[in-house]
Amino acid sequence: MTAPHPRHRRALAIPAGLAVAASLAFLPGTPATAAPAVESAPSAATDGTSLSYVVNVSPGHRPSATVRRAIAKAGGTIVTSYDRIGVIVVHSANPDFAKSVRKVRGVQSAGATRTAPLPSAATTDTGAPQVLSGAELAAAEATSAKAEDQDPLESLQWDLPAIKADKAHEKSLGSEKVTVAVLDTGVDDTHPDIAPNFDREASVNCVAGKPDTTDGAWRPSASESPHGTHVAGEIAAAKNGIGMTGVAPGVKVSGIKVGNPDGFFYTEAVVCGFMWAAEHGVDVTNNSYYTDPWYFNCKDDPDQKALVEAVSRATRYAEKKGAVNVAAAGNENYDLTSDEITDPSSPNDTTPGDRTVDPSKCLDIPTQLPGVVTVAATGAKGLKSSFSNYGRGVIDIAAPGGDSTAYQTPEPPATSGLILGTLPGGKWGYMAGTSMASPHVAGVAALIKSTHPHASPAMVKALLYAEADATACTKPYDIDGDGKVDAVCEGPKNRNGFYGWGMADALDAVTW
């Protein structure tokens, strides 16, 4: 069974006939290290033919005079330079810019980060989350009023007991000294469930490829996707008698906006996001997206190779500085260990076309990068979600991401098989996807860091996997009950293609 292909892969669209009610649940899709822009050729950033590029050089020092002159000669303007990892962000209207600078001594790789001119000419989001109605809010509040120590909407959160987060909260809510950064479409820090735990100092807008520290720049506009706000609430919605409860309701959460107004996550923004997190004491990053415009970035393509290298350098640097990087596995029911995959969605910012890729050589970034925790999604019955990507040796761990209620129905009083989260404007609503699974794991990692404050990222990841509840393969996997196998799971109970090391365990995170 193949899931639909929305523009935001991480923002899954559950078919209307299968979702709760008739609604659609759509999921989309640093100053110390960022040198000031270098004067060169006149900027063409507003030119309809201008593109953005990354130029990768040796890390550790500012770009050499030779490289800077070559960039200017090729018609490029340096936007910023992340010297510690050797990544330069450049705008140029010269269609041969990357080809020209690749020949320059000191340039290791260079490539366009998009196929659409600046600014992007994409469409807006294709849908919205299923927002809780007044009646649903009242019913949930009435149910929770009968339970002690529950936030009003917690009775709708079947995902918390699925990872034992409800039991974990009896022992610890997490430490306010731990911060999880949400690299996403922006976070509404004015939401009453997010405001108590929001870390302003670790928040920023990175959409342009360099940090914008204007107050509130990390927030989504009214026309932008609520995706990042939903994710932030899943991680750290405060246990404050209002709304819902996050997996780690005592930790801090920050918003690092890397998705542009059209919903694209371009390489320069993602690099900026990881660098900002690295330099601002972030302990965990959550990445519920893939880096546009290529679903898979093939190393035999010079442009795509440069994008892989730039993001790889940024994720490695963030981990070196103390961050555990957690990412969503994707929503196409792909076997990421298969010999080949047909990708019909790339490049998604202009005109996509079918292409056949080898997922061992063409990587979904950042989730398939070394060191990144790759998260698969499960539904209310604990089975792999119908849409979740999978693959033995690729999936590290599983967590609730929701599924169609027709496939996996939660136990009452929960009514939706999707995941409840915060929405901009003080609202709450349901979404589903590996986008929703990843923040559950980020929250558990934050609880581990709270319990073991001196643990390195490697130790946090080791505990995350060791504490996971081993989950055997689902065989046969016929999630829609039509008599046909929808995916094949391989591997033992404690390390397989559907669930990795198993289901994330929040209780062990605060007791081990």
C-alpha cells in the first residue's frame, strides 16, 4: 500500500473517508559562527532568475581570498559563511555559478539549494489540521476532571500511555535546564501551553540562511503552516491545568524557523538552524521535515552531493556541541533498504518527475545522515502506521505518529487515531505522520538528558535505544485488511525494519 504524496511529505494527508469525522488531517511537510556577508558582486537576490547555493570549503577559517574572488567573478554574492564547518551561502543569477566555482582551488563541492528562483514560487499549504471544536473541548475537559493530575485534554492523548509518559510524569516532568529546539515552520510561543516553557534565547528565524534575531521572528504568520507549533506542544506543552500535556512538560522548547512562507525547507536554512542550535546550548533538535527540493539527494549529482555535505557538516557540528538530532523517517510507506525507489516528487519546488533512486546512495536528509535518530510512526494499536517509511538498519526507534481511525482505533475516552497537539492562536488539533512520531522521541531524549545531565549525545542515544520496548515484526502486515501485504518487516524483536530498537519508553527515561 502506498501513501499519498502531499507536497509536505512530513505532513501526511489522511484520506477524508478514513479520518475521524469528515476532516482532513494534513502534515506537511549563529552569530558566533556566521560571518558577516562579504562584499562582492551586486546582489541579485530579488532577480527572478537568482538561485541560492552552498559552497563547501575546508572548515575552521573564513573563506580564502581566492575563493571569495572566484565567487564574485562567477556572479555570486556571499550571504553568510559558517566558517566552523566550511559552508558558504551564496546567491547568484548565473546559471553556471556552481559549475564555475567547483573548478576553484579550495572548493570541495558546490550546488544549488533549489530549482525555483528566489523567492520561491510555491503554492501554499494544501490543508489544515483537524481543530478541536468547542463541544470536543468541553467533553474532554469533563472526562479529565474525573482524573487527578491530568490536564483538560490529556484524556484524548492515547499517545502518552503508549510510551508510558503518563507514568513518567509521576516521577519527573523533565528539567528546565534542558532545551529541545524545533527546527520547523515556526513556533507560536504565545500559546498558553507553550509560553511557560519557551526558550527565547535559543529561538531564531533561519529562513534566509542566516540568523534573524528580531523578537518573534521565529513565529509562523497566520498564513503559514501550524506544523512547528503542533510539534512543540507534543514535546513540551506545560502541565499547567490548561489544554494538553507534552511528553516532557518540564523542559524548555525553542523555535528555530527553517521552513519558508511557502513551506520549503532549503539547505541554507537547515544549516543555519543546526548551527544556531549548536551555539545556543540546545540539548535535542527535532526535525520533522526533509530538506527540499529533493526527497532523496544523490551523491552522483554534483548539486545534490553539495547539499548532503553541507547538512552533514551542520548535524555533526551540532552533535559535537552536545545536541541529539532526532528526525522523522517519512510518510510514503517506502522500504528505505530496497534496491530502488521511484521518487515522483522531486524537485518539488518546480516541476517534479519520476526518477528511480538507490536509497543507499541517494539520501533523505537529515533523517538518513550518520548520527541522526531516525523515527518511524505507530498508530493507536501499536502497529506501524500505514504511511510510515521503514527499513532494517535505517529505522532506529518507533513512537506514536497516529494513523487512520479505520486502521487503528484508540481505546476510549480517546476518539481520534491521530495525534493531539497545540496550534497557533491558543488552539489544539489533530495531525498525523512521522512528523508527530519524531517529537515523541525528542521528548523522551529530553527526559533522559534531564535524568542524566552530564550524558553526551552518544550516551543519550545509547540509553534511548536500550530503554526502548522491543517490538516484534508485524507479520503479515495488512493494515487495511484487503488481503494484500502492505509492507514486509525484517529483523528480530529488538532490531527490525518497522520499529528499530522498539517503542520509545518515557518511564525508563526517568528511572534508569
